[in-house]
Amino acid sequence: MYGNDFSAEDTAGGGLLGEVEAAEAALREAAARGRRGAPGPDQDLAAYFAEVVEADQKIEPRDWMPEAYRKTLIRQIAQHAHSEIIGMQPEGNWISRAPSLKRKAILLAKVQDEAGHGLYLYAAAETLGISRDELVDMLLNGRQKYSSIFNYPTLTWADVGAIGWLVDGAAIVNQVPLCRCSYGPYARAMIRVCKEESFHQRQGYEILHTLAHGTPGQKAMAQDAVNRWWYPSLAMFGPPDTDSTHSAQSMAWKIKRFSNDELRQRFVDMCVGQAEVLGVTIPDPALRWNDERQSYDYTQPDYDELMRVIKGEGPCNRQRMEHRRRAHAEGAWVRDAATAYAAKQAAKREKVAA
Amino acid sequence: MKGPFDFTLGLADDALVAAQRLAEWSTRAPEMEEDIALSNIALDQLGAARLLLTYAGELEGAGRDEDALAFGRDDREFRNCLLVELPNGDFAVTMAKLLLLSAYQLPLYTALAACADERLAAIGGKARKESAYHLDHSSLWVKRLGDGTEESHRRMQAAVDEMWPYTHELFAADPAAPVDPATLRPDFDAVVSAVLDEATLTRPETTWAPAGGRDGVHTEHLSFLLAEMQVLHRAHPGARW
């Protein structure tokens, strides 16, 4: 899962599972249409790139691409991968205490899926000519960010449900348009990720539903979690459009397709009905239907808080980074051993062959 | 002599406590691929535990389901072997524990798959395939660490030395059980010896053979593990999750 709250200049998107499938169909169609062969020796590479993007076909790893396009994608895909890896921590926090064996199994599998998404996305970034080790270093030394939502703590079991419903829900709204991203490996990765995320979202929704229809203590737990996660989830879409320095460039390159505010509105509209079914209250007294706009009016999240969390002053920034650095450092001797063992085995094979 | 309930509960608790320990590695593994692999193995153990606990509850006939057995018993009522409840230690200790556990569970589940009890036979048939993977995975790591760097060799040997005494409890004779654990020892010894030899590791010479898990007399560690695992469930008596 992942948001659009890293910095003022990132991505967005919006939609649901049907849109993922439509994007997948479009991808297959574009592949079947084929591309108009490689550019000729005299052809302008930049013009050729623009034509492929314009025709809604995919840029592939070996194609020429503008350096800024490559850099934008590396940053975006890497930040997404980092978010998956750091995002394992807040939910992983409850694996050992999950209240039933079935919930334990589901949560363990979910956190495992996030590790899988991380690896898949690092592999997509590697197609752009950078290694996973370099990207992991940039995460560990703070040069690249991850989604700020993961800097909030999971204080009760209901937080696991709220993350599934709201955080995964926001992530899906953000990511579905990325299934149509002009860069082929990223678009394909997003199709796969979105399908699994929608499964996670349903699981979170179900946890909250059970709590909200449970004992008074469970109901209170569910409402408390929604109260704490609602506004940070809205902030996942990034700063308002008026402040967003996101480039028209990302739109022109067909990396980004909707503005932050468009996606945020889509998310709010989606959640209102779901909250009613759940039996929880969205903590916004100003939330009401606007007939003219055919959308809900709502209170904006505290963007100053978002900026503070991005800057490193959220409740858990230090804890999350320390956790990841420690796992990396404590695993160094194991990785070294695996490398040494592989070298010894290769030497043995050579000796046998000689 | 113990009945089928105790026998089944012992296997269930081995798997449950092993799953709880392995899941502690989530977000902490030495590499991301290993994070996924350890979660996989934890999920396999948890899956086997759920089947076994459910069946144990039916054998008991007192209306306890998997959650009542997992979350409602104190440490003195758990029947797992001591090996699985020991703390994870470093990655070498975890791999030593997993090697020894899976080299025991594989012949156990294989024998169970052919036993007269249909339910246990079905569970054994499913779980043995998973155990074979656990044994492969841990064997490979024990070899890598044993025959890797000087530091990894030192750590891996220390881990084997530390865990080895806890293997004896696994094979205590129980002739009336659907599978007598004592009959599994030769297979276990052959498999583990081959892995340790290839890993340039030795078995420690010691007569110490800690035991008691099957009778509910555990190490000090189990109570803490259960306190964490059971805290939420116990805080809301009668709640559904």
C-alpha cells in the first residue's frame, strides 16, 4: 500500500477493481496492436517516445526515454517499494497478539504480501537501470521517502481493521490509475498489486465490521481507530492541488492521471456509504452531501501536520527507520555467509569441471 | 499412558508455538526474500496447528474449538516440546531450531499419513509436504552458515550446541500413540547428521536432556510467549473476532 504523501511532487490516480481489469485489458490490447517497429536511424528519438505515449502504448525498459522521465519513475517506484516494506511494520505489530488463529493467519499472510509487493516493485525499478541495493541504501540513509501514513502507531487491534479499510482503500484509489501508467513494467506491477490490495481492503473492512457489531468494548475500539486514521488517510493523497507542485509533466507523460484533490474526493465519496454499513461514524461534523457537486463536502486534513510528518516529526518516523536499519544491520553476517558459501560452491563446481 | 487427545494436542502445540516464534521474524529477517520464506513456514505451522487443535477439541468432547484451546489454556496445560518455545536468538539459532523441528516433523507426519486414525492421516498427508520444504529450507541455511564465513560458522556451531540437547525430548517412547516417537529417531539422526557433516558442523557431546514439555512442565519462556499471544483474546471474554 502506498499514498501520495511523500513530498509535494508525486503521483496520484483513482478507481476500483473493475478499472484494474479494464486497464489490464487495455494493456493486452496495446500489446496486440504492436508498435510501429523500432525508430529508424534518422528518426528523432524524443518524437518517437512522444508518439508511443500519445498512442497509449507502453514504454519498455530498452526504449529510449527522457532522462527526467527515467528519474521520475525511479523515484516514484522506489518510494512505492519502500512504502510496502516500511508498511509491514504497523500491522506486523499485531501478528503476535491477533485475537483468533484465523485472524493471525490472515494478518501474517497480508504482511507477507506486502513484502512481495516491495520485491516486485524493486524489480520494476531495476528495469530502469538502478539496483535494489542502491535503492535500499537510499531508504536507509533517508534520501528517499516512504508514505507518511506508516509513521502513525497501531495502538489497538481495531487499527489493523482501520488500516485495511481506510489506508488500503486510499492506496487503491491512488494506484488504480497507475495500472495505465505509460511505463510497461510499472503498469503491470500495479495491476497485480491492486488486485491483492483490494483483497486486503475487504479483510480490513470485515475486521471493523465484526468489531462494530461486537461487544461495547469492541465497538468503542472500532470507532476510536476510525477517529485516529480518518484524517491521516485523507492526507495520503498529498497536498491540495493549489499547493501541489506536481508537474503537468507527469500528466503529459501519462504517469499521473488525476489530481490529488480529485482522488481525495473520490475516496471520501466511496467511504461515506461504507461507514454507514459498518456502523461507524466518520469524525467530520461538516461531512454532508452537496447536490450541486454530486459529491460530499468534507473537512480537509491538517496539511501542516502532513508536512511535519514528512519532515520526520511524526509519532513513529524514528522508530520505523530504526527498526529497518536494525534488521538490515543484524542480517549483514547472514548475507555475507550466503555470498561466501555461493562462491565456495562455484569454485568446487569449477574444480570438478576442470 | 496418554490418550489420543494428549498426543494430538502435543503435535498441535508444537506447531502453534513454532508458528508464533517464526512469525516474530516478520519485518526483521536478514533479507526480504527470507522474510517471505519465514512467514510461509509460520503460516504452514499455523495451518497444521489449527487442524490439529480442532481435532483435539473434538476428541476431548468438551466443546473447545481451536481458539478456546489456543487462547484459553495456561502454560501448564500446553503440551509442546521445549525446543519450539525457546527464544529465536540470532538467525543461526532459528535455523538450528527449524532444522531439528522439521527433521522430526517430516517422518512423524509421514508415518501419521499411514496411521489408522483417518483424521490424523489426512492432516499428516498434508503437513508432510510442507515439512519437506521446511527441512530443505533450513538445511540449505545451515549449510550456508556452517560453511560460509568464519563468523557464520562460529554462530551456527554455537546454535547447534545450544539446541541439540532439546532433541531428546522429541523421541520419548510412547508405544500406545498412533505413531511412537521413539521409532522416528533413526531417520532423524541420519538426516541431521548428513546436513551437519556437509555444513562442517559437529554434534555436541553432552548428556543433558531437558524435557517436561509433554507433561506441561516448560521453560520460563513459554509463559511470556502465551501472555503476549493471549492478551487481547483474554481481555474480551466471550467476544467474537
